[in-house]
Amino acid sequence: MTGTMSEHVYKHIEVTGSSTTSSDDAIRRAIAKAAESVRELKWFELIELRGNIDGNQVAHWQATVKIGFRLDDE
Amino acid sequence: MTGTMSEHVYKHIEVTGSSTTSSDDAIRRAIAKAAESVRELKWFELIELRGNIDGNQVAHWQATVKIGFRLDDE
Amino acid sequence: MTGTMSEHVYKHIEVTGSSTTSSDDAIRRAIAKAAESVRELKWFELIELRGNIDGNQVAHWQATVKIGFRLDDE
Amino acid sequence: MTGTMSEHVYKHIEVTGSSTTSSDDAIRRAIAKAAESVRELKWFELIELRGNIDGNQVAHWQATVKIGFRLDDE
Amino acid sequence: MTGTMSEHVYKHIEVTGSSTTSSDDAIRRAIAKAAESVRELKWFELIELRGNIDGNQVAHWQATVKIGFRLDDE
Amino acid sequence: MTGTMSEHVYKHIEVTGSSTTSSDDAIRRAIAKAAESVRELKWFELIELRGNIDGNQVAHWQATVKIGFRLDDE
Amino acid sequence: MTGTMSEHVYKHIEVTGSSTTSSDDAIRRAIAKAAESVRELKWFELIELRGNIDGNQVAHWQATVKIGFRLDDE
Amino acid sequence: MTGTMSEHVYKHIEVTGSSTTSSDDAIRRAIAKAAESVRELKWFELIELRGNIDGNQVAHWQATVKIGFRLDDE
Amino acid sequence: MTGTMSEHVYKHIEVTGSSTTSSDDAIRRAIAKAAESVRELKWFELIELRGNIDGNQVAHWQATVKIGFRLDDE
Amino acid sequence: MTGTMSEHVYKHIEVTGSSTTSSDDAIRRAIAKAAESVRELKWFELIELRGNIDGNQVAHWQATVKIGFRLDDE
Amino acid sequence: MTGTMSEHVYKHIEVTGSSTTSSDDAIRRAIAKAAESVRELKWFELIELRGNIDGNQVAHWQATVKIGFRLDDE
Amino acid sequence: MTGTMSEHVYKHIEVTGSSTTSSDDAIRRAIAKAAESVRELKWFELIELRGNIDGNQVAHWQATVKIGFRLDDE
């Protein structure tokens, strides 16, 4: 393997958050929960937006995001 | 066919709602309209988010959702 | 839900038409048949173009289109 | 429009059936239920195979199929 | 080439806007910026929703949209 | 962030199980193995079905499933 | 960078043409319009075929094509 | 293996035909050429529609089709 | 070209098998038929699962598989 | 069928080559092997890049390419 | 529109570079050529890797990349 | 569950490695880093190839790979 070893390596996880409020809030909750067990979260990408319907209204917004975080020590 | 007959069967429809306010609101309107003719809506999935632009601003948010509902009597 | 209720809501259906003549004609036939039972057809999108072969020639062009129509009363 | 009018037109619907037994059985149930309200079902295509897990075992197999049926009178 | 020449032709561009506020706002910013150099923007389609995470929170919402505009003189 | 904190967050993992018996059994084995190290498995989705061929017969059915489980304490 | 600099570089643009006549004609119009502002168009690829429906008939065929052209001086 | 052995097995090949005339004609040519070396062609599916542009006009329509044919003796 | 020439090269074919019994059996039949004319089949991947419906029941399960086999002499 | 018969028809095959050296070399090997049995190879497209890992290092690069070749006599 | 106006907006273009040497070099050439007419290139994504074959060898590697650049003044 | 329990189960992770040297090297680095925390890495699949551009040159090649490893004790 050539070059310096200073470049970073990232791992991705996929998490679904839900919210009664909005799609953006469901994304924020997925990230907040993931941050409890993984350090150095760096970016997310929305994979899927779904939701439950109850009484003809959106009961829960469910956002599945792929989240990237830096694998720590280099 | 084996097993009990108690499991549910769901049908999916695809509907586009629009809103001048937000993408989430366009989703809510699609669901509200679908609920006028179909009972037992259970979930949705966002398929496409588009919009019209007028005067360099979003005039209508247009959300296409797949909606699942239970086929009623078993 | 905010905003005025005047925006339209559209439903989509998926239909396959066939023709011995051409791919465009298969699309036209799918639309013509759908129009017999649904009012206010507004747009289509070609999903798939297939066909049957008989005697080394295209016997039927089969065009699957997604068709959008306005959900009528608002 | 050219050619004869004798070719058939098909409509597609999307249905999810579930079974405690097997993935194939979930497909069969989706078709059996759809057949209660639509005549002339002709083919299906598996769109998605999911399931619920309970007690570390598959509790329900859930098969989403697209089903094609002939639009009746020509 | 047959038919009248009056139909419009549209060109598409792909732009990523970002916002500290919301996903919808990131879309609005992409459109506002594109409007500075292109006239006659007509529609958009969301292609991708990503974001940067800083301190376990969404720092920037990043929305990539495809935007269609009319090629002017006909 | 608004709303109550009571909604659940799910993480997804991707696992490939194999079986000499059937495709459904390969799915069951993937789930059984995942359950040894993760609690609260809730659903799966089939991502890919492959297999090894030996002596012109299916030697192993290999099912790749995405499995969702609840991130435990809320 | 190794090798000679004589190889060509191509840029792609995405354009939607429309026609009242046929899908092929919509493609031809997209290309004819693009040729007014870009030299050296070399190839196209059909990305999407849609259309407007008016009075239960196809009013406009709308073909979106990706068009490649050579970036001129080398 | 269970059941009768009378069901058919089909093989698929992918072929690109070209035409100076139309997209449909490019499909017909692909099929005509494939028929010279394979018997029992049964169906096709359009995979891709491309073309060469010369002098700002479509010089060749290039249609890539997947063609299915019956594996003969059972 | 560098390195030893000992690595294998594989070719893929796409075949559809059908069965009145099950989806797995349709896969097995596709493989069994392909094995009549090609040696050294090594793996398969399910591409599509469809079926014919007759009398509201699955008449034939139709599994399309991509099959890989070793190009023999090295 | 209209027009001259001089246009070419191409067939595509899918081949996986492997190399201990690099991804590009795996592509070259797939092409070199395919060339032993098919004349007039004209182009390739990378479909998938995979590899085996042994001792935490890439042991074999495996490149799957779609290769187009001209169907010879016209 | 809320929030500060300081966030950046990016535009994407799609370019194909070619090289007789390697796939990486074809990417570098696409970027080098794009940089002649656009400032502030920031990232690329490989969209497609193809090539011409001549004499059973790769004659040109052709890499299509999507390139993002900052829309300059804010 | 039937059959012997001897078949293996694999888990997949998604990792992005980067390199200033080449795309292949970015893949190697992703694998080397993953190997620090997971045993028995068996294969990889390239999911995405991106990069940063600085001074009109590729500054970092960024390869996202899915890596499969054996879930250890059986």
C-alpha cells in the first residue's frame, strides 16, 4: 500500500428514526439516537421516508438514514 | 393453502398531493384525499418529491406517495 | 393542515396496452382503454416496453404506462 | 389509431399478502384475496419479500406482488 | 420532422443547495441560486437529501434537485 | 427537537444465511444467527437470493436479508 | 497524467423535447433544439418517455434524452 | 424435484439493433438478426434506446433488447 | 497484462425456469436445464420471480436466474 | 422493414475476470478470455467490481463486464 | 427563506474522459478538461466505466463522472 | 429448521476508504481499516467511487465498499 496513512476511513450505519412532528424531525431523532453509541458522526443520507397512518392522518414519520462516522484512531 | 386465514392482506395505491406550504404538507394532503374513498389507510412511502417553480420560487410542492390499506373483510 | 384546499390530488394507475402496429400505438391503446372507466386522465409515463415474437417478427408491441388522473371533486 | 381493436389491455395492482408458513404461501394469499374483487387475474411479479420477526423467528412472511388482470370487455 | 414547431423544449440542470434550517429550505436555496443565471425555471425534482452532522446534530441540510427550465426563443 | 421522546429508533444490519434445504430456510438461518448477538429483532427484508451449484444442483441457498432491530433503552 | 492528450472528452446535457406526432419525433426535437447552442452533438440516450393526455388522447409526447457532445478544442 | 417435466425453460440474450428509420425499426432488426441463429424467439423487452447524431440529426437509432427463446427439446 | 494466468474467468447466462410446485423448484429447473448444455455451473442469482395465474391460483412459478459457469480451459 | 440492411447488430455477453493485481487487470482478463471464443469484440461496460479478501488483503479483484461484439455476416 | 445566506450552492455536470492507460487516468482527464471552463471543481462521482476494444484489448478506457463545482459569488 | 447447522452466516458492513494514489488503493485502505476490528473478512463489493478535487486534480480517491465477514463460532 502506497501513500501516507493519514487519510480517514468511514463506516456507515443505517438507522430509522420516527417522529410525530415532521420528516426532518424523524431524521434528527435517528441521528440523536445513533450518537449515543457512536462518536464522530459526520454526514447522513436519506434512504427512505415512510410513515404510519392513523385516523387518516400521519401518526409517525419514519426516516431511514445512512449515517457515516469516522473510524477513530488512525 | 396452509395455516390460518387470519393474516391481513394490503393493497397499495399511488397518489400525488400538492401544497403551497411544504413537502410534508403535500404528503398529508395526498393521504387526506385518499382517505375520502378508501378506509383503513395504514402506511405511506414517499416515492417522489417534485414541485412547480413560479417567479423563481416553489409554487407547489408535489409529493407522490404509495399508500397501503387493509383489504377489509377477511 | 395549512394553506388553501384548492390544489389538486392525482392518482396513478398502471396499464399495459398492446398493438400489432407500433410501440406508440400500444401506448395510445392503453390510454384509450383506461379512459373508458376513469375521467380526467392527465399524463402518462412509459414504464416498460415489451412484445411477443411470432415467426421471428414482432407480433404485439406491449407498452406498460403509468397514467395519472385527477381525483375529481375537491 | 391503426390496427384491429382485438388486442387486450391489462391493469396492474399491487397487493401484500402474509403467511405464517412460507414466502410462497404469502404470494398465494395475496392472489387469493385480490381474486375476490377482480376477475381475470393473469400473472404476478414479486416486488418485495419482507417479514415480521417475533421471538427470533419469522412470525409472518409478507410478499408484495404486482398482479395483472385483463380489462374485461373489449 | 413533422408537426408544428410550437412545442417547448426544456433543459435540466442539477444543483445542490444547503441550509441550516430544514430540508425544504435547502431546496428553496438551490432554486434561488439557479435562478440567478437561468431564466424560466419551471419545475424541480428532489434527487438526493443529505447533510453534515456536527456535534451530533444536523449542521447543514443538503438537497440535490434536478431543475427544468424552458429553452427560451422558439 | 419537538414532540415526545417516546418513539422508537431502529438499526438495520445486513446478513447472509445459507441452507442446503430451501430459500426460506436460508432466511430463517440468517435471522437465527443474528439473534445470537442482537436483541429485539423486529423485521427483515430480502435483499438478494443467490446460491452455489454443485453437480448441476443447488448446493446452498444463500439469502441476504436486511434485519431491523430496536435500539433498546429509550 | 500519462499517455497522449489526443483522446476526446465529452459533456452530457439532459433535454426534454415534445411533439404532437410521435415519441421518435419528440426525441428529434430535443436534439434539434440542443443543436442550436451546442456544436458536435454525438449521441443520445432516452432517459424518460412521458406525455400529456387531453381528451383521452396523447396531446404531447415528451422525451427526455441525455445528449453527449465533444468538448471542442483539445 | 417434483411435478411434471413438461414446463418450458427460456434463455435470454441481449442484442442491439440499429436503424436509420425509427426506434421501432431498430428493435425489429435486432430480432431479425437474432432469429438467424436462434429458433423459437418468444418475447423481447426494451433495455435501452440510444442513437448516433450526425449533422444535428439522428443518424442511427440503436435499440438494445433482451430476447427470450425456448430451450428446445424437453 | 501482469500476474499469473491461473485465475478463472466466468460467463453468465440468464435463464427462466418454471414449475407448478414452488418458486424454489422453478429455480432448480432453470439450473437443471442449463446444465444440459453448459458444464461447470457454479452459482446462480435470482433476478425475477413471476408466475401465471389460472383460476385464481398460481399455475406456474417462473424464476429467472443469472447463472455463472467457468470458462473451461485456462 | 424499411431502410438499408447495412447497419450492424451487436450481441452482449457478461463475463467475470479476476486478477491478483488490479481492478483494471481483472477487466483486461475478462476481455482476453472472451476473445478466445468470440470475434469482433467492440466495447465493454463495467457491471460490478468485487473481490476476495485473504489475510486482510485483496486476494483477487473480480470485475464483471458486459461485452458487445458484432454479429458477423450482414 | 430563513437562516443566513452564507451556505454554498453546487452545480453538477456530467463528463466522459478517455485514456489509453487506465480507468483512473480516464477520470483524471475528464476532470482536467472540465477544469478548463469551470472554476472551483470540488468533487466527482464515477457514474459509468466503459471502454472500446480493439484487437481484443482495451483501446480506450472511458469514465463518465459527475463533477460538482461551487456556484461562485454568494 | 431443517438440515445441518454447519453452513456459515455472513454479516456485511459498509466502509469508505480514501487514498491520494488510486481508486484501488482506496479500496485496499477501507479493507485494511475494517480488518483492525473485524476478523474473517471474506469479500468486498464496490458500492461507490467518489473523490475530492483540489487544484483541478483528484486530491483523494474515496471508495465505498460493502465487506462481508463470517460470523465466527457456528
